Amino acid sequence: MWTYVRNERPHDGVRPPAAMFFASPDRRGERPLAHLAAFCGVLVADGYAGFNGLYEATRAGGALTEARCWAHVRRKIIDVHAATGSVLAVEALERIGALSGV
């Protein structure tokens, strides 16, 4: 299942929030390429390699702007802290927490 959402309200958009759902038999990268073929703008996503083609300059319609999901980064840093007790990991978590408050 692929889910795409739009919410322009924080940027003074006039269109209402919306969500689209697409079912597919697999998670192949060609799926988001087809689903988002006409989309231009910013894509907030995790590090799934299947999205990489959307960020390429050679993409028809141009490259999307990539904005990674901080929740996924945060989980990795939590794992590092649990394994090592790293002070740097603590600082990274504090900074990510500050971003979440913005």
C-alpha cells in the first residue's frame, strides 16, 4: 500500500488536505515513479531506495526536492546511543527534539 498526503495549510494554501492510496503487489521503485509522475515539489520520505529516481535531474518533469524524515534518523541515533552511550548521540537527539518543536 502506498500512501501520499498533501497539506498546504501551513504555507497559506487554499486547497484542503488530501490523501491518496494505491495498492500494488510489491514495493518496486517503479511504483512511486508512476504514482508521482505529474508531481513537482518537495517529497518528505524515508530513505527507501525506491524513491531515488524521483530525485534525479533526468526525471521527466524535473527532480523532486528531497526532505528526509527526521523520525527515521532519530531511531538510528537512539540505536547508536543504546549501543555506545555516545554523548554525541545525546546531543543529536536533543537537536532533533528542538526541531520537532518548531
